[in-house]
Amino acid sequence: MIKMGNISKMYKSGQIQVEALKNVSFTIKEKEFVSIMGPSGSGKSTLLNVIGCLDHASNGSYELSGNVVDKLSDSKMSEIRNMFIGFVFQNFHLLPRANAIKNVEIPLIYRGMSGKERKELAEHALEMVGLEERMHHLPSQLSGGQQQRVAIARAIVGNPSIILADEPTGALDTKTGDLIMELFIDLNKKQSMTIVQVTHEEEIAEYGNRIIRLVDGEIVSDESSGGILNV
């Protein structure tokens, strides 16, 4: 599903050129749950942005579900992103003046769906994450864990093949974070969604069945996890 070959990413910082990713290569198969780990500045969020078609690599090859992404224009990348990928972020990124249903509907607006169809799909997605009683609440009326559930509902509402999560438990307490990870496990096992998450927490990484570790933009290990999913 995801195939990266010798991916590099360069940035300019003043007169200095910074190599955020250095010849990164790996394959992620359909229905895998992969954790990408590394210290701050290791390149893990940059890598997630490339995987998510939010940014172009400077060099290398990238295939996503048979599409050669490194050859696509920005507009085509946007189409691929909207078709295959759902995003979950650390700080939820919810619209503060929109209720849960309206927030979840957002990706469907770009697909040109009618209001009735959007509402039905948004309600179903919120039911899947256990928020059927909170659909008409604003983000300010929800706990952090509930807000992240809204964000996950928004990510899955378009039935994507892949969920990309950037520090999905970073703004949550341990207990709530564990509940969110259990929801990811359900999406992976019951809905057959491929999940790729970035985290700096070993305990959260162990929810995946594979851990890719980055240091200074390079993969230093890529191993099956002996953690929670494999007990």
C-alpha cells in the first residue's frame, strides 16, 4: 500500500540546508498498524507529511495504493489525499463554532456530497467512536478525549484506506490516551484500516504491530513489536 524508496527531504534554514530525511526506504502493507518513533527533530513528522501527500519529497520514489505520488502535481496529490487518507492530529484541529456533526462533515464537503448524505455519514462515524449522545455539542462542551474522538470520526467518515495520526495521545492523560489507542485497534482489526502513527512514547508505540525508529532523519530500526497487539 505504501512504498518508499530512498526518500530524502531538504529544507533551507537561512543559508544552511537541512536534510530532514535521509534515504528512507520501507513498505507498509494493507491492514498494518505501524508506529514511527523518534526524538524531537528526528524527522518523524516530516515523514508523516510526505506519506500523507502534504509535502513533496526532495528525492526518492513514493507509491501510494499504486499511485506514483512523486510524479503528481499538487492538485493530484490533494485528490489522492482526500480519497485514501484520514488525518488525526495531537491538538484535534476542530472548528470551535461548529458542533461535532459539522466538524465531521468537513472532508465530505470537498467530495461534493449533498447535505443529507454528509449528515448521515457523519452521524454513523460518530456512532462508531461512541459519541452518539454528543453529536450536537461544540468542542468547548467536550472533554479532550471526546474531542479526539470527533477528530477520529472526521478522519474515518470518508472510509479511507489509511489513517495517519500525529502524536494522537499527546494532549491527553494516560487513561484517555489508552482509550483512544483501543479505538485505533478496533479500526485496524474490525474496519481493516491501515494505521500509521507518529509518537515519542514507547507505551503508545507498542500498540502497533511494527515500530520504525528514526534518528536524525534515518531509519535505525524497523522491527515487529512485541507489545500490546501481539500479547
